[in-house]
Amino acid sequence: MPIKVLAPELVSKIAAGEVVERPASVVKELIENSLDAGASQINVEVQGGGIGLIRVADNGAGIPASEAGLAFHRYATSKISNLADLGNIRSLGFRGEALPSIAAVAEVEILTQTSSDTIGSYLHLRNGDIVGKESRSRPQGTTITVRRLFRYLPARLKFLKSANTENSHIAHLVSQYALAFPEVRFSLLLDKHLSFSTTGNGDLRDVVSQIYGVEVAQGMLNLEEKGTLAKVSGLISLPSLSRSNRNYLSFFVNRRWIRSPLLTRATEQAYHGLLMDGKHPIAVINVSLPSEEVDVNVHPAKAQVKFRQEQAVFAGIEKAVKGALSRTPVASTRTVPLTITSWQWESPRMIRDNEPIFITPLPTIRLPVLRALGQLANTYVIAEGPEGLYLIDQHAAHERVLYERILAQWSQKQVEVQGLLQPISCELSPREEGILKASKEILTQFGFAIDLFGNRSYLIRAVPAVLVKANIIEAISMLLDNLASRENPSPWEERIAQSLACHSAIRAGQQLSNDEMRELIKQLEEAQQPRTCPHGRPTMIHLSSHQLEREFGRMG
Ligand code: ADP
Ligand code: MG
């Protein structure tokens, strides 16, 4: 094919793809415009995961009637005008790309009025072109309605997840902006149901309470640090309050919501030694920096920034978080040191300390018959078999056994269900609620009965029998996080089985009787894939007879 310049329509669709990745990106751009317009109230309404309808209404400055059409031109913006402005950005938008990009991939209507215009303007755009134009009134502000998103971009439509999953992305996104702007009143209506609303009273703790629940709001510490470079403020969780993933870490730089591995590391480093492995804090952290210290022009979606002095920002966050944690009298270490406390042998044996252990990679084959010899550090079962010594991680091994059993029961529709005499109530975040709705059917198949009780409060009436002894609220929260995770490629039934197995398996540190050890080994021998836990980590270390002989210098 000869080289040729692409038609403008095609160029605009390609460019739009960078800004509008999924329905949540549209919501993000519209909210940012409302905030830039100084709105104190922003109402978001979404139907059908955003494919059906997205509507964002604000009471901001509005667009003058003479400029409304111009707002949909590529690179048309009222926020910067020269190169110097680009180095000193104070607004969330500045690229002049969002409205034209949205209009290129959806049908858009806008109704807007400023305080100085006597009448507002209404525009209807299809395929980027204005197909309707009228003078219409509304109170000062702007309402933008987006319909048929990606209708003519089947490639993109194919990549979208279910409406409920898209809803949950949107709920997460809107809640982040509510956290960043506690003085703005937000409401989010998902499929005509109020997902959440904030009061706009300026109190961050109130917003946290609306989004993560009262209990979380009460377990948060104030963060306040006036560093020389960066001012850090916000709320961070007490070490006793944690989550099993990083979805609850929110960072805002000059009030822009960003994803930043740097700030995540700085925060987690400050919690070092205070949280158990695999646990993460909840945090809402605002960083204010002189605008010339941050480059926000890194990506069309503006979700990343570059710091001029990365090290200093890192140190500033770490210091602020450490400071807040040290000021609390309840800060205490929760890490359980896993030292070797005892060797429990069935018959006395000797082993030399400090010997290097060579780990043989294990093929996925069934286990030979093993004999339990004892327990090490209340965490590992020591066993011997025809092929030498086996050190079995009791939690990982039990997880494997339960995982296979749960999946088998599910596929045979024989899940054991336990009704709760006393239903347990729990409050879900908007994002968790979205995932719960998306996965309701499959969760029911696994034995969960969870009913809406009112405004994101749910009553848990029944759970899979394996969970009865577990912390049910924590298990459900982790389960929903696991279903929401983009990193986990497994199908939903496997993720559910993983979470259930993880929460009901024997813990590390739990003493086992000889009978229990024998039973665990017997069940592991029957497993299809005894060598790895459901997350893919090894369940055991095997020291072959050959290795033992070599280590003891018995080979001549
Ligand atoms: P950018 O935000 O980068 O300037 P957009 O394409 O998002 O580009 O918007 C173009 C322009 O339209 C903005 O610069 C602003 O002047 C105007 N605009 C968009 N949305 C609103 C709104 N909700 N209220 C007031 N003005 C708006
Ligand atoms: Mg914008």
C-alpha cells in the first residue's frame, strides 16, 4: 500500500481511542471539566455500564453560547494559551481533546448556560458533527449526555466487560474524585439506583465514611505534613485496619487523581513491619507541589505524572505517613515472627543447621504415599516418602485440597450451604457493590445469599459451608476484590474457589495433631495438582534421597 495521509475522520477516531478507553474514561473527562468549571455540585448518571447513557450535570461556570460549538473542536481549550502555560498547569484538563474525542465515538448532547448569558445553548452532535442546535435555558452550569458509546467502533465494544463490571469501574472512579474534592457535592446514579452521594461539606472523613463505610472512617488517622517541597495531607488507616490489595490507596497530586508506583511504595514503606505480609493500608493522600515541579503532560488520559524531584517527593510521603503512625498510641506491630520454635519428631532424628537447601523443581504429578514425621514452626509438616524428605506448607497444601473440593462441588451443583441464624450486615463500597451485582448469579451457585438491605448495606444470610469458621466479612471483601482484579486472569469460578479456600484453610502458626497431619497429607495425595497452591506457589519443598546423600558426603 502506498503511503498516504489518513482522512481526518479516521485520525479523530484513532486519537479518540487514546482518551476514551472505556466508559469510565468518558465519566472521568466530564467530571474533570465540571471541576475545572468550578462546580460545587456534580451529578453523574449512568445506565447499562455507560454504553446506554452517561450524563454529567454540574453547576459550574458554563460555556458562553458563542463558544459552545468550539468546545468540540480538537485542541480547543479555554485552559491554556501558550507554551509557558503548559509548564504551569493548574486545571485538570488542558489538552482540548476530551469533548471532540467523546463526540467522535458517541452521540453527544450538551446544554450549558453561563451567568452572563440570558439564554443557554443546546447542541446535539452525531459522529462529531453538530446535527441540532437551539437556544434553551437552564440554571447556570452544564449538562452533557453521552449515548451509544462505541456503537460504531465494534473493535472497542468487544473489549468491554459486562455492564456491571463497567459500572463498578465508574463507581470506583467517581468515588476517587469525591475523595479528592470533599467540598464538592457528588452523586452517582447507576441504573437508576443511588450508588453514593457526598454532602460537599469539605470534610474528607465524611467522604471516606460515604464510600468505605463508618468503620473505616473511624479507623483513619489524619495526615498533615508541611514539607519544604511537598505538602502532604489526607487520611491513612491504623495498622489494625488493612486490605488484601492496593485498591484502597488513593493519591492526588495537586488534586489530580493519579496512579503512582512511587507514591504507593513510599506509603507502604512507612508501614513496614506494621502490617502482615500481603496486607495493604487504606489511604487517601493529597500532595501539593508547585506546578513547575510536576509534569502532567505524560499521557492523553492524564493518569500519570512525572516529578522533577522524585526522591524528595518519595521522602516527603514516607515521612508524613511515618509521622502520623508514630503519633498514634495504638500503632503496634502485627507481624507474627515465624521463627522456628520446635521440631516435633515422631522418632528422634538429627539434622544439621545452616545447610543450604536445594529445591528440586516439581513436575505436576501425583504424590507418592508419604508418612508424616512432625511439624516445624507450627507451619510446615515434615514428611518422608520413597523419594526422600518433604517439607509441606500446611496452609498452601490445605488451600489446594479445599480449592479442588470446592470447584468439584460447584461443578456437580453440590455446594454445601450454611444458612446464618443471625444474618451478618456489611457495608460495601460503590465498587464492591458493582462487582457483587456483576457476580450475583455465580456467588449464589457457590452458596452465598446476600441481599440488599438499604443504601449499599447488605445482609449476608447464607455462605458456603467451608466459610463458617472464617471471618465472613473479610472473606467476602477479599472475594470481591479478587473478582475485580485485572491482574488475575482466572475465570470467576476459579477466583471464587481461590478466595474461599484461602479463607477456610488451616493457618500458618496453627499446631496440628499427628492425626490432623496424616489427614492433610492423605487429602493432598488425592489432589489433582498437589504440588502448587491455587495461586501457583509451591505447597512443598522436596529434598531427594540423592540430595541428602550428597549433602552428607555419603556419595563416593
Ligand atoms: P480541556 O478540558 O482540555 O480544555 P475539553 O475538550 O475537555 O478540553 O473541553 C473543551 C473546553 O470546553 C474546555 O476548555 C472548557 O472551556 C469547555 N468545557 C467543557 N466542559 C465544560 C463544563 N462542564 N463547564 C464549563 N466549560 C466546559
Ligand atoms: Mg477536559
